[in-house]
Amino acid sequence: MKRQVVLAIIIPVVILAVALAIGSVLMLRLFATAVLVLTLSYLWVRISIRGIASQVTRSAEHCQAGGCLDEEVTVFNSSRIPKFLVKVEEESSLPGRHNMAVLNLPSRSSYRWQTQVYCQRRGRYTLGPQIASVTDPFGFFSLSRSMEQTDTIIVYPATPELPFFQPPFHHEPGPGSSRWLISESGPNAARVREYASGDTLNRIHWRSTAHTRRLMVKEFDADRSNYAAKNTWIVLDMHQDFQVGDGDEGTEEYGITVAASLIKKYVDIGQKVGLIAAGDQSYRFPPETGSQHLWKMLEVLALVKATGETTVERLIPQEIESFGINSVIIVITPAANERLVAALHQAKNRGAVVMIISLDAASFGGEVGRITAASLVSSGFHFHTIKQGEELSKALDSGTLIRR
């Protein structure tokens, strides 16, 4: 029982006891006044809460972390009696969410206001119901009413742009990368290479020939497309024992953001991309294209939790039949180790290209990794590392890719 209600009961009782004890007419009048005030106060809140309703409309049922939704709240008074000092507050499980207003509502009227819902962190959240509360002028009684509209929204992970990330190719033509130079000859030629028997003279790139003192010919985008990966798999490490750091600054959230950004990158350029993750449950999306495929994977990434018990080095052999010469495997993990390298070698031996994106556990407050970037690169893997606080667009710049 609230303190104000207890006082509302005790005060008249005390006044009545004193009045009877001393036989005071004044005290009896004071008792009658107190009872009248308390009765009117109770009737005030009972009447004030009646006829109040609300309606909430939002611009969408989902958003991305760091984004906002527009919200419009309308509170109605359908009663003939005006309502004063009505507090309307929204219950919500969304972190940092607080929407409250104190209103005076004339009879048969409404009040509308607009606000924004800031979506701070990925996940599924409830917005609502709206709770209307009224209090009598003396503060003795208060009543609340829940207006039952409750909505669910999904906050997808953020997908920062990765303008400098270039999807790896499943095969680099020619016997060595030294034979290949990036062309500056115009928009049609993708690169130049050394002349080979059978090349036509109209493909000779004279500027590169003069620069290298070797006969060089142009290659075009159509030729390069033969080497584009047909399937890209994003493998996300959601093992519970390997995550370090807290909240948005932990490896769990960093890994999910990286995975979401890469998936969007591939979908935007029209390449097939899939997702494998073993967190609170196992998720597997075969490589496809299209926005519907994108949003399905982003929804999983919005809800997945790093409570998995299956390590990445166990996931890779389970999916080995899916990885072939037309595949690129991108592993996102805070715990690259020798067992993972051995598992990835199986996929590499089948002709897949492997990229490891290592979340530097030490920068997140964890232990220093037991395997070095040099050893990963010497194993023939593409390699990026991401430190806590590092901008993803810079960390995943293919110009800084660590290669053998």
C-alpha cells in the first residue's frame, strides 16, 4: 500500500480519536472536513482516469542500430469532463527509451505530439503500452491505466559502408601475381599483363610497354569476371568462450557488425553471399542474391547471441562439401588458432580462397592471440585485423590487406 494512501487512512482516524478523547466540536468538524477532502480526492482520480485512450503510429517496424524511427502519439479524452495533469508514459524494453508527457485535456478533445525512437542496439524490443496516470491535487491517491497497444520492432545491426573493401577472386590468372599490373589506360581495361603468343596487336598497351620495357597487353573486365567467386560464405564465430569486451565495444557486436556490412556489400554488387553462424542456435543461409535474402540474414544477425558451443574449426569441416573452387570463405573470429588454420586448409585445398578477419582480442581486453598474422599469411590466407575503436572502412581496406 502506498504511503499516501496509508496517511489518508491514518489522519482521519487520529483526528477522530482526538475529537472523542477531548470532546472537541472543532476537531469533529476537522474530521468531517478531512473525510470530505479524501472522498473528493478519490472521486477525482476515478473520474479523471475514465475516457482516456491513446493511439501510436510509427514510420516503420524496424530500423538499424544508430538510426531512428518517427513516432506520433495521440491521446484522446472521450469524456465530457476535462482532465488535468494526466501523465502519459510509454513502457519500453528499448535501451535508453523514455517518452513521457503531462497533459491537460479539455472535454472531448485530443492532444498529439511527435517524437523519435532512437535505436541504439540491435535486437528485438517492445514499445508500449502507454500508461496514463492521474493524481488528486493533494497527492493522496493515484490511478494508472494501461492502454494496451504494444508493438514489436527489430533493430538490425548497423552496416557501415566499406568503400575500400574489394571481394577476393577465387583464382588469380597467370603463374604469378608479378605478371599483373593495374591498368590506368581507361574505364574499359581492368589490368595489363605480359604479351603471350596468340594475343592480337590491337590489345598492346604501349604506355606500359614503354614503362616496363616488355610487351604488355590489355585485359578487360569481361575477362576478369571469369575469376570472380561464384559463392561467398561469411562464417561468424559466436562461441561463448571466445568473446571479450562488453556491450557495443565487445567482440560479439564488432563481429556482427562486420558480418552485416560484408553481406550488404556483396548483395549491393550483385554477388551471391551466404552466412554460417552457431550462436544460441545454428544458422545457415546458402549464398544467394537480392534484398529479401539480405534482410533475412540481417534479422538473424539482429537476434543471434554469442552463447554457442560449436567452434569455427568444427563448423568448417561440417560445411566442407559446400566449399569449392568457386568459393570464398571469410571467417570473422576473435580466436584464430592452429586448429582453425588446419580446418581452413581443408577448404583451401579444395580450391576455395580463405580470408580471416581477426578481431584483435588483446585490444578488447582479452589475451594476446597465440597465432600471428605472419603465420596466417604464410599459410596462404588473406588477412585483416580489427582493433577495438578502429573504423571498419579503414580496417577492411583491401589496399592494406596482408598477403603472402
